[in-house]
Amino acid sequence: MILIIGGTGFYGRRLAPLLANCGEEIACMDINPETADFSEHSKQVRVMRGDVSQFDDVMNALNIAKPSRVINLAYFLGSDYPPRVAFKLNILGMDNCFEACRLAAVNRIAYASSLAVPGERKFYGDRRINEGDFRHGHVQYAMHKIFNEWQAQDYCEKHGMEITAIRPANVTGPDKIIGSVDHVFCITTPARGNPVSFPFRDAMRCPIHVDEVAEIFARVIVKDKPEHWICNTGGQAVSLGEIADIVKEFLPGAQITFDKDTGGKEVSGNYLIDNTRLVQEFGVQYRPYRERVLQIINDIRREAGLPLIGGR
């Protein structure tokens, strides 16, 4: 049994069916349990309401599900939340997961960290960042993830637990609406037939499709003793202008404009990321980014009742 905390959210609604299709029994705990439909997997996926910031809720979920492994995907994405509110979910909630697992003798945990942990691109020049680099992140979201990583290591060292942090890059998907979203809106807005504009054509991103992040968690959590306790997902280093060009291949009439052609690269987040650990240990391979762009376009158009676009 695998318990997914935040199991009906952006990642969880993909991850639970994926694990179920692999024969795993899944329990999902979420503060909004109705936001995902697992009816096709009703015999293997059960959903319960719970708030990760409340220790009793986490302990209750563990007592009910009796999992052998836990994945925590519950957190606030972004840094604009009131300090107390963000602390309760991002810091206390993560520690509730670790401590409840310790008490319930659940040794194996995976959780979502972030690309934000290493900090700005300016610290690394033109080289790819790796998991051993100093953690320069300083905004609320990054600092919380940095503490999560430190706390996880502390639990591993003092209690012999096996806890793995996955650092997703710029996750993309048709339903991504918060956090880093310009690389998503560059696809989804034209797919709906609407115009969209951005400040810089050369602003760089490192997109990875949410389906691929779900696949990563599925591969990582089933390994009893992974070689590393932090893994970057990496992704495709690409500019918003390049994304726009791909979209226009499929939607020639797409109205995507930029205020400036240059100047965005210097203020871009980290887009050169070394994911050697995942590739070598877990055999991770990503589909070509162009295919993912078409997939997102058609996901949006299917939802909107618009004609689908064929591959070119």
C-alpha cells in the first residue's frame, strides 16, 4: 500500500492511476478529496479527507491505510502566501509526514522539493546545476523547500529512514495555473484561440510534463534504498520564443507576441539542470518536447470542444 498525501492534486491525480496500473494499492489523503476522479480504479484507489498540517489527520491516514510507503505532494506553490499559512503547510505539514511515518514504522518516503532550491541562474554561469550545488534559494517557497531537504536528511541520519526529494523543474500540463506558468500559457492560451503576450522572447525555461513527473515518483517510490536522497528532474531548456514557434507550427494563426526580443535570459530562473542521477539510476527518459506541446494543445482543445490538431 502506498499513501499519497495531496493525492488528488496536480501530480496526485496522475500518479495514483499510474501506480494502480502497476498493480499497487493506493490511498490518497487530501484536504480537497473531490478534485480527482479515480472511479476507473475504485478497487485499488481509496480517497480520504485529511489536512497534512494537522498531525492527527496524518496519523489517522497512516492508521487506516497502513502503507509501506508514503509520497507527500502537499504544499503551497509560490511565495506570496501569509507567512503563518505557508509555514503550516510547507514546513509543519512536511514534518508531520516525516514524524508520523517514523511513529508508524513507515521507512520509505518520497516528496516534492523544487527547482527553486538552488536559486538564481547568476550563481552558476553557463553550466548545468546539480544536486550537490550550494542552495542559494532565498524566497519563501525556496527557503521552505531547503528546510524540507535538511529535515529529511536529519530524519534519515537519526532514524535510519529512506527519504527522497524530487526537484521538479518547470512543470507543464493543461491544468497548470499557478506557480511558473508563462511556458504553459504560451501553449494553452493559443490552443483556446486567444491571444497572449509576454515581456521577453528569450526568457528561458526548463519545462517537464506533469505526466513525466508522475512517472518519476512512481519509479522512485518503489525502490527500497535509492542511491541518492535528492534528484533533479531536469527537462528541456527552451526559450518562450522557441515555445511560441512550436505552437505556431501546429496553430499557424496563434497570436503570441513579445514586448522585447532580448533581455529575458539574464533574469530567467534555472534552466540548465543536470538530471544524471535520475537517468542513470531510474532509467528516466522524456518524450520530445514538441510532442508534449501538441499533447497539451489537444488536451485543451478537447476540453473546449474544438477540433484536434494532427501531428506534423
